[in-house]
Amino acid sequence: MKNHTLTEIKNQPASWEQTLKIVPQQWRDIEKGLTLSPNTKFIFTGCGTSFYLAQSAARLFQTVTGHDASAVPASEIFLNDMSVLSRVAPTVVFAISRSGTTSEVLMAVDHLAQHHRAVDVIGVTCTAGSTLEKNTRHHMVLPHAAEESVVMTQSFTNMLLAIQWIGAALAMRTDLIEELERLPELADQSLAGAEHFGKTYGADDDPSFIFLGLGAYYGLAAEATLKLKEMTQVPCEYYNTLEFRHGPISIVRASTRVIILADEAHATYTQSLARDVRAVEGQVVCLTTQSNSTLAAERGVFALPDGLSDWSRAVLYMPALHFLAYEKATQLGFDPDAPRNLSQVVIL
Ligand code: F1P
């Protein structure tokens, strides 16, 4: 086994540091070519992991900048453009793709160039010289976050971090930029704990997993599910945390492990949901901060470092969830580097 996946999971602190070094200059160059107004709308798009990234990015971006932001799968841009694009607001589309060669992303970019010329498109990719880079006037390229693996781990967190940095810069939130700059060190310090989390919760026989998250963490929960599915084929699903009671809770059994990506702001809601899941015999694991007093006393808590806002902490949830998928795959005898039925890029 070459173990590219494990290497890339562990490379996140170092690669985040690199991203934070190169993004400011790249953004300054891009920004010069854009005419932004208070009513500019931002659309984030991609496929698979890059779509889930788009979902988190849109929520984080709107929260910090106040600009309308939404996320759509790349195919929707050329299949259903009139239900996706605004008729009135000037629009910027972030087209996200690790490879920069996924067909739907390139087709979306072409469609915008041909039919919606006023829309500015910014390509976000980890592959220098890719078609996405060539076909977009503006692009953000993070080659140090490229991967040998099929499954995306560090590319997800690095591209999300880059977009967060842009949001914070646009909003002139130096406090948040300072928080983002602390992430590499905090991730480094918590990496061993994240690996231990993966070993603990990925190494037993639970047949099914559910991931829950609110707001921007919903996209992270989706991505955690995709990682587990790609690497292990284990049954797993994701929901908005408070939506879970509205039907999905029916499938909870003693063997169901419900992993909640818990923020600090809504801890009481999370706690009450956790108790309801336990009341129907489900196992609950919360990922939250050490000082989250409402949840810290609960059973099954994985403590993330303190001292960051919920907004800035987002990518810090991911290494533990990457390790979980990796450990589960190893336990089941799968090669995490070679997921079933998948290749790095989908070409239509
Ligand atoms: C997107 C993607 C991956 C997925 C699979 C196929 O790739 O859907 O998320 O794991 O390998 O491609 P990209 O457009 O970000 O390169």
C-alpha cells in the first residue's frame, strides 16, 4: 500500500500554512479585475467533494460578507441556468475543482462564457495548467494541495480555507484573518488527537454512520459522509442537525453512530438532539471545542482546540473525519487509495 491518503490527511497543517501564504497575492490580482458592488451575488459550484465544499463556502461567505451566496452542483449551471442565476444582481461564480478537468465544471464555465458574459468566473483548483485555469480569466491555484489519492482530503480543506480567507478579506475582518492564520498550528497540535478519534470511532463494528451539521457545517457533514462512503462503502447519511428528528431518526438503532459537528453558538439545540438520539438507543459522538460547557459533559465528545470563532474553526473538524474514514477502510481491509468504482476525475 502506498498510503497516499494517509500522507495527504496528515499534510493538512503544512499545506494550510502554504495556502495562507499564497492566497493574499492571488486574490489581490483577481480583485483588480472584478467590479464588485454591494448587491453582487456569489455562486459557488463544483462536483462531489467540490460541491460540498461549495455548500460550506457559500454559507461562510454570506455570513462574513453580507453578500448573497448560494451553492449549486456544476451541472445545474448549464442544465438549469435560469433557476440558478440572478436576472438582476451582478454575479461572481467560484468554479471549484481539484483536478480542473471535471467535465461538468468545464461545461458550466463554457456555458457562462457563451450565454452569460456579464458573469465573472473565478476558477479554484489544485492543478496548475489545468483546463479550468486556462478557461477562466481569474483563478486561484493551490498546487501544494494537489493529491495522488482519488479521494479528496487536503484539497477540500485548502480550497475551503482559501475561499474563507477571501471572504474575510472582502469583509475587512482582520480578526478573522488572524484566526485563520492560527489554524495550521492548531491543526498540527490536534492531529494526534484527530488520528486517535479515527482509530476509536472507526475501528469497531458499527454498521451505519450519520453525520449532522448546522449552517456551514452541513456541507462538512456531507463531505464526511462522502469520505466514508468512498473509502469504505459503509452505509452513511447526512442531515441538517435539527432536521434529523423530522423522519430520519426512525432509522436509528443501537448500532447507529450519529456524529455531530457541533458549533458553540447552538450547543443547547445540539445537546437536546443528542439526548433524543440516545433515548432511542443511538450512539452519539460530538465534535466540539474543549470549553463548550454545554456539550463538554456529554459522553462521546471529541474536543477541538478553543479560541476560535465557529466561523474560523470549520476546516478544523475535517482531519478527525478523514481519519475516521481512513481507519474504517483499513479495518474493513480496503485500500483507501483505491476506492471502488471511482477515479480521480469524472469525464462525461
Ligand atoms: C470532483 C470529484 C471528487 C470525487 C471523485 C470524482 O473532482 O467528484 O470529489 O472524489 O473522485 O471527482 P474535482 O472536480 O474537484 O477534481
